[in-house]
Amino acid sequence: MSKILDNNYYDLIISNISIPSYDTGDNITPMTERHSLLHVPGTGEELCDLGARPYHTFPSLYTMESTISIESSGIGTVQRNPFLSLYGAGIMVGIIDTGVDYRHRAFRASGGATRIYSIWDQADQSGTIPEGFTFGSEYTQEMINEALSSEDPLSIVPSVDTNGHGTAMASILAGSPDLEQGFSGVVPQAQLAVVKLKEAKENLKSIFSIRSDAVCFAESDIVFAVRYLMSAAVRAGRPLVICIALGSSQGGHDGRGFLSSYLTYIVQLPGIGVTVSAGNEGNKGRHYFNNTSSPPFYHNFELRIGENDKQFWMEIWPYAPGRISIDISTPNRESTQRVFPSISECRKFSFIFTQSVVWVNNIIFEEETGDQLILIRFLNPIPGVWYLRAQSLEDEPFSFHCWLPNGDLISDETFFLNPNPDTTLTSPGNGSHQLTVTAYNQFNNSILLESSRGYTRNGLVKPDVAAPGYQIPCAVSGPGNRYGTATGTGAASAHAAGVVAMVMEWAVPRGNYPSMTGNNINRLIIRGARRRPEETYPNNVWGYGQLEVNNLFERLANI
């Protein structure tokens, strides 16, 4: 078995500069121009492996970010304009998600042939591995068409979307019109390329105290997916627009994570656009912020843990120059005492009066950001209110953010008692150049309460824009060519990706601006956003306003 699939090996992100320090061959899987994966023995059963190996080398874990009024974004106006009439022709749109139900008529042309250029199913090892990669199966347009004309399509192309999230996102972005259902994707003439992510390894879930049945994906596999889509677009000779309706609350929330920084790089290349979801953490109570500016220089805060949350992580990111210790107490006031910062120490606390176990890494210097990080991992925590005390080592002012896992990695019964809804954007939405999309209810023009809020931890203005994200019509995976709805910032990011594809079509295939980058398009979208006179922009809820593509083209026409 390839080590990238073998749960007996950790997959660690390393700089290519350090490859000579390790054995080559199958210990190394190249990823990007700057980074590779190093495969090292380890099962994830010993949580203090994180500490012996740096935090930033472990890929973060990502979850899905959705559970249309096309007129709300001015899309219909642009498409009805005979001089524009932009439907995504000549553009490839890429979906990185749970796969796609290629049999659904939302992904077929009028003659019945597929509109999907290719599918890379990372979880399926039965077919041909795509060129330049070491795992998964690639299914081409010809193979999909052969499957569609067969009585048993899955015998030819066995890739399925058992979750349905990827099918929904792909259809919102580029689904074929269905007049009977009153359905259409934003760019129904675009060509689709799809990556079905394999689930994260059990050892990665274990090292971050995530339950084994949680559906989540490794950051490294998303980067592989981006690389695959870029190579598919080159083969097809088309500009590429990628939608990532996934997010993670791990890391410093400052855009310096591996995936965030990689997307920031590629979106500045000609012919590549990227939209990402802002997250759905705005009203979950999973973020805490404190600023202690006067004596005594410590701060107490409380975390309520629900009965069903048997294992999870929590991260505390202090601001420099302050250094802090942490003291954690159970509901019956059994305490770890103060845990002081160190370079790599991992401390395990098994409480006497409960079955609870807590691991604490108080890392004085997290290598990727240079900031302090306190990583706390819980196993079988006793339900109830836990007490935490952050205390300055120098008896001086300090401030910090604290985040819990996003999505359904924990239940809604675990939350901070005095939470802060701001700075809840998930990665990669904290990156500087990708288009970060929040969601609003297009029927009453109100922001969705669950939509994550900015800004980033380092003060970058995010989200960029708000797009429709409430009960957006979408294709439903499974037999019967059914349709349903999707709600959340994932749906909004798919909707916005369609707008990016429209602008890319105007710019590149139509020859109006052949060197257009995704970052250029994002700036045009921000300028053309609809802004209310009673609001101040940008702000941390709406970003620069509501997506409005007709306004964008009117401004271009004026130029």
C-alpha cells in the first residue's frame, strides 16, 4: 500500500528545502513548488507525537460548509443582455468536495452527454491513477459518457457522492437548466472538473482528538486537488475557476496556513480564479476573545462541554509580545495547575475524580507564524462547565483568541459561556487574495446568523462579499434526478464562483482581457458590490457589500 494511504504513517507537510534531510523515494510525495509530504511511522495513538513533531507540519482538518434567487446578484440581467450573455462558455469550473453524482441530468448537455471533463476520485484505488499523482482513480469524459450509455454505469465509473454536498455545490455553480424544475446553475455552459476528496487518515483525526466517524478532509489532499484541477485546465486549454466550500477553524486565522497561502499564490496567476466559503461559525459560540489591559494580569473564562462531545481540540493564540500560561479545571474544580510555555513539551493530565484526560501543548514559538499557541485536547471530558485561567508570565497586558472545532466536529452543546462572534472566518477564507464569500438570505436581504464574521486575526478585511446562501436550489445526489436546496456560506461561495466564471469568460475566451487573474476579478467584484447607504464599508459582516455582477459590467462599460 502507498504510504499516503497507509494509516501507519503520518503525512507531514515539509518545505522542499528540507527534503535532503530525510530519506527520499516513497518517504516523500511532492506537492507544490515549495512543499512536499513526508511519510513517517506513527499511528496517532500517542497524542504527544504532536510536540515531538511540530504543530504546523500536521495538515489541518476541513469540513463542509453548507447544509437561489439568481436575480439577487444581477446574474439574470447580465445573461439577458445580448452583448454579454455570459453562461461560462470556454471556462472550466473545478469542485473540490465529496464528489459528484455524474448520472444526474444537472451535469448533462441537451443531447445527454456529460459536461464533466474528468473526475479524480481520491478515495477509489481501483482505476487509473492520474498522471503526476500517486493515488486515487481518474475518470475521463469518454469514460463517463460510456458509463452513461451503459445499463450499469457504476461498473465503468464507480465514483459516487454518498454525502451529496459536492453534487449540490457543483449544480449551484454550473448545473444544466431544468425548465420543469425551474432550476439552473449560474454558468450552465461551463465545463466541470471534479475532485472527490478521500477522508482524512484515522491517525490525523486521532492526533487532533477528532472522533473517528467525523467526515473531514486533510488540508494536504485539498492542495493535491487544486494541483490536479490546474493540470486538467491546462490539458483542456481553458481558464479555471475553483470553488472550495470547505473550511477549518484550526490555525492562526491569519492567512499564513499552508492551503491559504497556496491559494493566495495561484489566484495571482492569469486565468485562475478561486472562491472560498467564509464559514458558518458566527452564532455557534465557538470563539472567545479577551484583552486584559490592567492588573491583575490574568483572565478567567468558561467552556461548557456537552454530553456527546467525547473528544475534541481547542486552540488559544495570544498576541505578541505577551506570553501566557494556562490553568484548566474540571467542573468539580480539579486543576492542571499552571502550564507554562515551552518549545515542544506535551503534558498529559489524567484527573483523579473523573475519567477525563487532557493534553496541553503550550508552544512558545509556533514555527509557521512565530506566535505562541496553546493546543488543548480533550478525551472523555466530564460534561458541564470547565474553567480556564490565562495568566501573563511578565505581569503585563495581554490578549488572545480561542477557537473550538468548526462544522459538525463537535455538537452545538459545546461552547464558550461568553463567546465573541467576530474573527470566526474559517480557513482558507483568511487568505489575502482568494475571494472569501459570506452568505445572506436573498428573500429578506439579511445576513445569515450562522455566517462567520471577520476580520482575520491580523486585521485583514475579510469576508470580501456576501452572496445568496439561503435555500439555494441544487441537485440532490442519488436516483431520480431530484432537486433540493442548500443553505450556508458553501452555497454562497458556489454561487459567487459562477460570477467569477462569467467575468473570466468575458475576459479570456472573448479576448477582452486575456491576462486576467482571479485577483483582478475579485477586485472588480468588490468594486461592483451593492452597498447600502446606511452601512459603513468594508465591515466584518458584509465585507464590501452584496455581490452584484451587472453593476460590475456597467462600471467596465463606463471605462
